[in-house]
Amino acid sequence: MNEVNALPLQVKNLQITKNGNVLLKDVTLSIESNNVTVILGPNGAGKSLLLRCAHGLENLSKGSLMWNTNIPQPQQSWRAYIFQKPVLLRRSVRANLEYVLSLHSINKANYASLIDAALKNTGLGQLADRNARVLSGGEQQRLNIARAWVLQPRVILLDEPTAELDPNGTAGIERLIMTIAQEGTKIIMSTHDLGQAHRLANDIVFLHQGRLIERTPAQSFFEQPQTKMAQDFIAGKLLNGE
């Protein structure tokens, strides 16, 4: 695994404004522990936008966001981002992984062992020579995760990784996320799915309309939410502005 110590992630008074609209407003938080942090909230809360900020994909209007590392931008192999919809090369599963490795300063002598480990860990070993474009939705998302994991990053950011999947595919991806976290990679993921957050999260970042509403351990969030907005969201009620 990459030896960079990326945590804590410190976010201070972060604001994103586009076309006069404030999309994230005065977000301040610290993410420190090596476990699963879930960014939770209804559609339009700013979950994906906050993830994109964490990966350096957005220019901040105000405030700051800093990882505990002096590695310069753009992204390095210590951090990987997984989009909701996989964009895969029209090549084999194995070739997709080889391509990712070729983009980074990784010794070619290590390609085979890294790829074999990623294939095994994601359950794609028997599909290594299959064209990525003919895989099922769940298999494509597993390959999407494998392309991140093959780099052995310290942090993986996932933007609603199961939003396009059926229950069986979702269960497989959730098991994979837990495995990655248990092996020491920090997971930060977004979801609007309360059940998924309950199953996966160690801690919750709850957003609504671009504002940070609660930042708390998952058990406390679900058992004793501190704000009416969180209470209503957990109860399945519509929030103001939805």
C-alpha cells in the first residue's frame, strides 16, 4: 500500500459558488480515522461536489481543503476517485488495469503482481480477458473499483457507487468496500441511501442544501440525531427545499 499518510483531511469554511449560486456554504470539518466516512444527504445536498473538492476537481470559491501530505496536485497514486458511472476502455479487464498503472510511476516489473491481486480481490479473475464493455453493471463497477485499488491508494473516494445497480450488484459492491476498508484504505463515499449508510458508515457527514448539518459517528447519527433536519431525513420526511 502507498505509504503516504494522507489524513487528516482538514476542510475550513469551504464555499463553492457557480453562476451566482452558492452550492457549498461554509463547510468546516476534519476527517481523521481510517474507516468508512459516508457523506449523506438528499439529492442536491452537495455530496458529490464535496467529494470532487476533496479530489482537486473543483476550484474553491472560498476557504481551504488540505490533506496531510505535501504531494502536489494533480492527483497522485495515494488517492483515487470512483465515479458513479464507470467509463471503461474498449479493452480487456486486464488491459484496463494495465492502462491505469501505465499512467503512474510504477515499475513494469510489478504490473503482473498488482493486477493479479486486484483481480483476485475484486472477484474478476475469471473475467480478466473479457472485454470490459460486455460486463454486467455490477462487474463494470467492480472493475472501476479494481482500477483504483490496483494503485494501492491510501484513500478512495466513491461517488454513489451503487446508484445504477440492482440489489445483488449493490450487495457485492458493499462487501468489496468493506474489504478495502478493513485492509487499511480510507473510504470516503457519498450516498442518499439511508440503508447503505447504516450498513457501511463508521461516521457520517450529513449535508443539506450545501451546508454541513451534522458530523458525527454513525451510531450516534442514527440513534440520537442532534438536529431536526437529520431526524426528519432518517424518518423519511421531505426536507425544506426538496
